[in-house]
Amino acid sequence: MTQAGALGVAEFLAGIGVLLFDGSLNSLQAAVTPDSMRSRVAGAYSTVNYGIRPLGAIVGGTLATLIGLRPTLITAAVGGTLSPLWLLPSPIPRIHSLAPHDPLTADGGTHT
């Protein structure tokens, strides 16, 4: 496979990952956020999500200047691959039902 082909496959898989993440996140946010707060939560999420990207571009450019492009891309790939690990200690993987009678509490547990 050529380098361009490998990049195309990687971008395709990354796009699928973003699609799956966004769908799951939006469903979870809609289910656990009170109607009166939903637009504020979505706005805050979008602000953080899109607002951090320029900072990431600056850090990536600086890192590429300091250590080179290839090591920077490898670092980004490893970081992206390992990034779901921060979810493991959170309550999110243990959510099996979003029934209205079983809302999440502020500490991530459920009412019984």
C-alpha cells in the first residue's frame, strides 16, 4: 500500500470513529441533560471542542518544528489511539440504560 493509500485508510477510520463518538455523545447528552439546560450544555461543549483546536494546531506545529514532522505525527497517532483510555475509570462505560426513571446523578451514579 502506498503512503497516500495508508493515509486515506487512516483518515477514513478516523472519520468513522468521530461519527460513532458524536452519535453516542449526542444521545447521552440529550438523555441526561434537562430540557432547560440542553442548549447551554451543547453550546459549552461546542465552545470547548472547537475552541481547543487552534491550541492543538499551535502545539502540533511547535512540536513538529522542535522534533520533526514524522515523530510529531507518530506522537499524535499514539495519543489518538490511547485517548479512549481516560473513559475507563468514568461511569460512562457502565451506563446500560437511559430510562427516564434512572437518571444519572452529579457524581455519575444512578438513583435507586
